[in-house]
Amino acid sequence: MKEDAIEAIQKLLSTPKKIVIIPHRSPDGDAMGSTLGLYHFLKKLNHDAVVIAPNEFPDFLAWLPASETVLIYEKDKENTSQIIFDADIIFTLDFNALHRTGEMEQVLTKVTAPFIMMDHHQKPDDYAMYQFSDTAYGSTCEMLYHFINYLGFKEKIDKTIATCIYTGIVTDSGSFRFPSTTSTTHRVVANLIDLGIENGAIHNNLFDDSSYNRLQLLGQALQNMKILLDKKTSYITLSQKELDQNSYVKGDTEGIVNYGLSIKGVVFAAIFIEHREENIIKISFRSQGDFDVNQFARTHFNGGGHINAAGGKSYLSLKDTVAKFEDILAKTTIN
Ligand code: 5GP
Ligand code: MN
């Protein structure tokens, strides 16, 4: 992060401010961990801080400290819009384009308070007065750890903040297995463990608290998996009917796409999930090695993300979306 930006932010935070912290729509572990980690940090500096999420976060993150204080824009547009308009500073975390907040974008484009962006995706939009944007980091939570250090407040990181930061590092690194996991990531985590985080318990909260329905849904997803070995590709579909049959709740499909990548010879995996209420097919892409799914998602499916993990959406039916995907694949070289 640039020295002058650090100094400017230090100055901004030197007196109590009204601060709104915003994750992307359908927030994941990194989005919720980083926004709540920053929330606890700013509270310690005596700021009036609040996290406003564009929509609901999944149940498997509801144990995060202070998650009960998170306001949901789509549930209370009037009140949350007012809080956003009254803010002195707005932090946006784990995304870099305002459309990633969905309908909330209409509010955010009208505010006059300065934005501070902290994010690790490619191609940041130009809306923030101060920007800590770096694709070299595996998670926004890891960036938050360094950000607090840059500001000179390392001693403020306590067990609560560390717990939030650890959550995003674990979830965005696929439990430390994605290539973005560096020796620095492990050093940061070592420091978090020294601060007393219960890393085993956090893992349990995140990954071992599954409902029976979720496992049944996973079973259905695995049954639906198709393999195109000549393209080193696998993909999964889940229709709205299949979600309903397995009493789907938000978060139940998290991580299912990774099963496709675990097959020998597969370097590109996708999952297509029908969301009838929103009339879209939500897509996740994962890859191993050089195949750039960020580029793939951007070019063909209104999305983006990182080289090895990206997402997008389609407005076609599930069947037509898959047909389009297979068509594109036929013309794509995957090594
Ligand atoms: P996931 O597949 O877990 O939803 O997302 C994988 C990565 O791609 C995450 O970093 C996420 O922020 C990003 N991503 C997911 N959906 C979209 C999208 O519609 N647009 C963009 N630009 N990025 C996305
Ligand atoms: Mn992230």
C-alpha cells in the first residue's frame, strides 16, 4: 500500500468517525471475516462502525463475533441507505466494482463520503479515494492483517479480530491449499494462533457443522457431475427443483465445485446453480494451473474473479447455459 495513502488514512482515523463497512453481495467467509475483523478494529479505535451487507450471509458464518450486528441492505433499504448517506468513510472489502453489491450500487454511486477499497481481485474500478488492491494476496483477510500493521496498530489485533481474519484466510485459500498461500500467509496465521485463536474450532464451525440436507444435496450434485476428459473439464448442475427437494438454504452449495477439480486429469471445473427467484443461473469456475477462469468468466458469463477461482451468471435456462458452456469449451484449448 502506498505511503501517502497510509498517512491519509491514519489522519482520517485519528478522530472518531461514522464508518460503514461493506462486503460484496452473497458474502463468503473472506468477505464476512474481513468486514467483521475491520469492524472490531475500528470499534477499538472508538469509531462508530457498522457492517452493512447487500444481502443475507450464510448460516455457516453466523458464529462470527458480532455477526448479529450486521445490517442487511435488502431487508431494510430505507434505514441502511440513510446510514450509508450519513457515513464519513465507507470501506468496501473483498470486491472492487460497485455492481458486486447488486441493487445497493444505486445508493453507493450517490454518496459523497470517501471510499476505501481493500481487495485482491483483478481490474479494480476507479471509485475509491484510497485503494489497497493487490492480486498477490490470497484473501482480503490477509490484507486486513497487513493493513492494520501498516497503520501502526499491530497491538490492537486481539483474539476476536484474529478469529475473523483467520476465517477469511482459511476459506479463500481452500484450507491453505491454493497457490496464493504463501510463507507469509503461514507466518500471519502463526501470529493469529499466538493470539489465542481456536483454529480447530473455527474449522469445525466452517466445515464440520453440515446439515443432513446439505450432504444429500452434495450427493445429488456428485450424481449430476459430467466429465469431458478430452477437455480436462468437469461440471455439475443443480436445478431449483433439486435444491428444493433437499431443503436448500444459503451456503449449502459452497465448495461443491471443488469436488470436480479433485478428479485425476481434470484442471477445469464448473458448477451451474439455478436460482429461479432471481431468474439467473449462478456459476462458479475453478481451475488448476494456467487456465485463467477469471478471463473465461469475464468473456462468456458476465463475471470475474481470480485466475483459479471465478464466478459469473447466465440469464439463459439451465439447459441452454450448459449447452452454451459446452459450445464454448469445444472452441477452447485447455492444457
Ligand atoms: P465463487 O465461485 O466462490 O462464488 O467465487 C469465486 C471468486 O470469483 C470470488 O473471488 C468471487 O468474488 C468472484 N466472483 C464470483 N461471482 C462473481 C461475479 O459475478 N462477478 C465477478 N466480477 N466476480 C465474481
Ligand atoms: Mn476474497
